[in-house]
Amino acid sequence: MSTLVQINEMLQKGRAKNVEELVRQALADGLSAKEILNDALIAAMMEVGSKFKENKIYVPEVLIAARAMNAGVAVLKPALTKEGVQPVGKAIICTVKGDLHDIGKNLVKMMLEGVGIECIDLGVDVGGDKVVEAVRESDAKVVCLSALLTTTMTAQKDIIEDLKAAGLRDSVKVMVGGAPVTQSFADSIGADAYTVDAASAAEVALSYFR
Ligand code: B1M
């Protein structure tokens, strides 16, 4: 059985220690961090999502799998983020109000840091008030909003409205993403950019500093 398949299986079982060890092994065997991330960790998490949807597994199992995913991603972090990159500027990042999903947000953060963008991470379940405060208190040029639920996508719009009301909308670029978010939704709420994944989010964010 290949290491990628083993990682996938262990992640689905929520075995964080095994996932860590196998990810280390895969890196030592010369597999790229991107391959391990996409073909083992994210693929396994998608499988977890399908089983969750079909009621084959429940919240505790998903949480344990998410913990194993985070453990694997932590081992990959140095390889995913290029070390020694000069800081190019600051971005604020969070998962929006009502939403506790942070794996995608953490990946976006990691990729941004990988291209030299310093991230102010406001965490999860974040409303417009906190974002407005962070924009006021920092010289961040970019705000990244992640949403994983169809019910919380609209909180991205609320944050854009709060930035407008605070007179700060024009001082930052607002980027949105997350599984239910689409380009047309992003356009409809007046976001500056939508990207489908973390790597393209980093590319677009970087373009705002050039
Ligand atoms: Co939740 N959950 N969850 N969950 N969960 C989903 C999202 C769901 C699709 C599962 C399903 O039914 N198949 C479903 C949403 C349905 C919908 O709204 N359409 C769902 C649900 C319903 C729920 C609850 C309501 C369940 C309940 O309690 N009854 C509940 C809500 C809690 C809340 O947030 N208030 C809930 C809870 C949870 C857990 C806490 C158990 C756990 C989260 C743990 C954690 O994050 N620490 C969890 C998980 C893990 C998932 C699934 C299985 C995996 C999500 C994930 O991490 N994917 C998910 C099913 C799925 O997605 N297939 C599901 C891997 C991650 C790398 O992908 O986050 O999409 P993702 O990020 C991607 C891109 O979207 C993009 O980049 C990443 C890849 O490069 N991206 C951006 C993300 N943010 C971006 C921002 C950008 C650009 C790109 O620019 C700013």
C-alpha cells in the first residue's frame, strides 16, 4: 500500500500520530508537499465529508479526523511555506461569523505566509466588528474571508457592508473563498476576488502588493 493511501486511511480513522509519522515518511521518500496535501490529506477529508453527509459518521469522528488533518498539515508547513521569503505586507484572515470550520482558512494562511504575506489571524466565528477593528489597527491591505456553510456565506457580505459603513472599504482588497462560495456570489457581494483554493488565493493576494 502506498504511503499516500496509508495517510488517507489513517486520517479517516482520526489517527493523528500515524498521520504525522506517515507524512514525515512521505516527505523523506521524496514526495512533494503539494502531492501529499492534495492527494492524501484533502482527498481523505473529502471522503470524511461524504460519509458525514450520508450519516455514516458523526461530528465526533469528523472532529477527530480534522485534528489528524491539522497534525499532518503542521508537518507539511515548512515544506509548503518557502523559508526566508521577505515580508511583502499584511493580510487579515478569518472564518466568518457562525462558522467554525478552520482547516481551509489555515491552509490559505499558510500559503499566504509562503509567499511572504504576514497574516493577522482573527480565528473563527468572526464578525464585521472585529474585522473593522483589525483593519483600523493594522496596515493590512488585504482581508481574506473563509466560509464553509451555505448559511454563513452571507456573513462575507455583512463584513463588506461593515467595512463600507466604517469608511474602510477602499483601503483594503476583500478576498472570499470556501466550498460553497462561487465567483458569481463573490461578484454579487462586491468582493474584490474569489479563488477556488489556497494556492490561487496566495497568488491573487500577492498581486495586491505589487
Ligand atoms: Co462541517 N460541514 N459542519 N464540520 N464539514 C461541511 C462544510 C459540509 C459540506 C459537510 C456535508 O454535509 N457534506 C456541511 C455544509 C453544508 C452546507 O452548508 N452546504 C457541514 C455541516 C452541515 C456542518 C455542521 C452544521 C454539522 C452539524 O453540526 N450538524 C457543523 C457547523 C458548525 C459551524 O461551523 N457552526 C459542522 C461542523 C464541523 C466540524 C466542527 C465537525 C468540522 C470542522 C473542524 C475544523 O474545521 N476544525 C467539520 C468538517 C471537518 C467538515 C468537512 C467534512 C471538511 C471541511 C474541510 O476542512 N475540508 C466538510 C465537508 C467537505 O468540505 N467535503 C464539512 C478540507 C479543506 C481543505 O477544504 O475548507 O473547503 P475547505 O478549503 C478549501 C477551499 O474551500 C479553499 O481553499 C481550501 C483548499 O485549498 N478556501 C479558500 C477555503 N477558504 C478560502 C478562502 C479564500 C480562498 C480559498 O480566500 C479568502
